[in-house]
Amino acid sequence: MVLRVGIAGLGTVGGGVLKLLHQQAELLALRCGRRIMVAACSARDRNKDRGVDLAGVRWYADAVAMAQDAELDIVVELIGGSSGPAKELCEAAIAQGKHVVTANKALLAMHGAALAKAAEAKGVVLAYEAAVAGGIPIVKALREGLAGNTVKRVYGILNGTCNYILTTMREGRREFGEVLGEAQKLGYAELDPATDVDGIDAAHKLAILAALAYGSEVDFAGVHIEGIRHVSALDIDYATELGFRIKLIGHARVTEHGLEQRVTPCMVPLGSPIAHTEGVFNAVVVEGDFVGTTLFQGRGAGAGPTASAVVADLIDIARGRQPVTFSVPASKLKKLPAAPMARHRGAYYIRLMVVDRPGVIADVTACLRDEQVSLEAMLQRGRAPGETVPVVLTTHDTEEAAMFRALARIQELEAVIEPPRVIRIEQPEG
């Protein structure tokens, strides 16, 4: 029995899916016990050469109309976007009783719970392995392989563009703007890079991972988001001196205050399993109560890795597997409160630019002392009386609200000539 697939969106990923299904047709038939056939497509340009013969494939100018095709078993949504045609297509396909496979993290981050409830009510699969970390099978790992564990925390590098930029800044001792321009020329960053470098893409993925890990509704609005624009070559140099690498980290855990979800630049210790994940690679760490620490690493984007993840979902459906969308049935998903970042506890890296004169450090440490922020280390390179110099401080664990109250007082000091640069320190949990 043939599994008949309709694909909406034939860009980089869609073209990769076509190529994989064509080249691996015999292998897939052997592994699935049935053939997977592309029966319909929808894309902007019908005449573009995609390297696969589409002569016998039904063509739809309207992707949503493709969902009405009675001969299709599965609709693959590769259009993108959190609303509009992508959302309409998925809703229409589910309403028609068709399985849906998507790579659309923005859609799931905004509407994941509603789509999951609709799919499970119709008895169809909503699959999305390709939506998080490209070719890394992290969705299957959380939902199935680690299902016997209570997840203590899940965190990692979820955006290859930011990881490439930070890696290149460190290796070449170059500034953000210069490396971003180069990444755009190489195709690693979009012409409008905001979704990547401001942390939004990573936040979409983190919200999905948190829902999987904790059996909760996807809560994108509850993610605290910071990007990497403020990270400087100077900070990266100091990170190296202190035994860290700076990475954009997505981190989720349940605390006494609720579900903490944050995407921020972090100082990652060199001994951490993700400190050496470089370039465009992604890495996800899951800490479970029985399994301990597990690491998943690989390419987080691109035609091949993402197509591999899309086809993995098709294979599951072809084999008759019908897992719940998240880790528990959609009707049982919890609505966890968002933990305020003000209640976050952790260590911090602080870089100040100050006028080098007597008493400055005493004034700074007094501000920290008054908020009960304990210093771990301080770096000041040489003396330059009357000149502006960097001073770097690292702290022991403290509450974020206290940390930022102290920083507000420090910024008001006459000798401090620019706002403090603050980067959280990501420490292994005991």
C-alpha cells in the first residue's frame, strides 16, 4: 500500500525532501514496508528545476486547496510563518483527517497546543522533528527515548547562525558587525538577521522543547529572550581568560516559581559538553533523573539535515506509528506559570568601563555588597591613571533582581562611563 504525500513549499528544505525521497526510494520502501510517493505539490514557481521529475505530480497553486485532495494521506508543510497559509494548511489538513508533518517552529511555538488538540481529536499525527535542531532527533529522544525520566533541565545551542558568528568572532578576534556581514555573504545569515541574532528563532525551538520535556502547553510568550548583538570581542577575550566560551543558550527548567525559559548569551565552562560545539552546529543537553546527562549534537539547518528529519516523520507514519504530539495527550498538557526572570538564581559576568582612579573599585563593590551579591573573581589589566579601563567581575550565585539593582547603582557612579555589560554564567547543576 502506497503512502501518498502532498508537499507545500519547495524551497531549500522542500527540495531536499524531494531529493531524499527520490534517491532513497528503495531503501525507504524496505524500511517502511510500503512506498512513500509524492502525489501533489504546491509552490510559487511551478517551472523551477528541482532536480526531480515532477511530471506526474498534481500541482496546486493554492496550498490550502491541496488539503482537500482526497487521494493524499499526509500533508507536509514547509511554507513557514506562524500564521497565514501555513497555519490554514495545517488546520485544513487535520480537519480532513490527514496526517501533518511540519518543519515550522514559529507555527508550533504560537499555536502548538491548539494544533495538537485538533490532531488528536481527529486521530491523526502532527509531526515536527524538523522544527527543532534540524537533523538532530531531539523530538523523538524527548518524547520516546527519555520518556521514563523526569527531566531536570533541557538546554543547548539552538541557532546555528549565532553559533557561527560567536565562533568566528572568537577565532578571528573580530567584532559582531563585521562577522555578521560575512555570514550574510556566505548564506549563513539572512539579509534581515533579526530572527536569528535577536534570539527569536532559538526561543521558538526552546518553547517546543520545554513543552515536550514537561508535558506543558507551548508558551512562547513566557520565554525571556536576549540576542547576541551586545557581545563584543573584548567579552569573548575575557571569557577565554576565565575558562569559558560564550554561546547563545536556550534553557528550560521547572523551578519553585514556575517554568523558567530563557534564551540568552551565556558563559559556558570549557568542561561543559556543549562548550566545544562550534560553527553552524547545534547541540542539546537533556538531564534526566535516571539517565543523567545526555548530549545530542549535529547540523541544525540546511537542506539535507532538515529533509532527513522530515522524512523520519514520514517513515514513522508509514510504519503506522501514532505518537502523541507532545509527551502526553493534548488534553492533559499542563499550563505552567512562567517563572519571572527576576527570580532566576545564577552567577554573572560583569564588564565595566571605568575611569582608573582611586576608590572606584571600592564604590563598585559597595553597590554589590549592599545587595548581598558575592564576588568570585575580579580582573583588571594594569594601571592607566585617569584613563578608561575595563574591569571584569564574576559573582557567585545570586538572585537576578538583586543583581540588576546593584548594576543600576553601579551605572550611576561618576567613574563608570558606559552601561555595564552582563552575561549569565551557565553552570552544571549538582
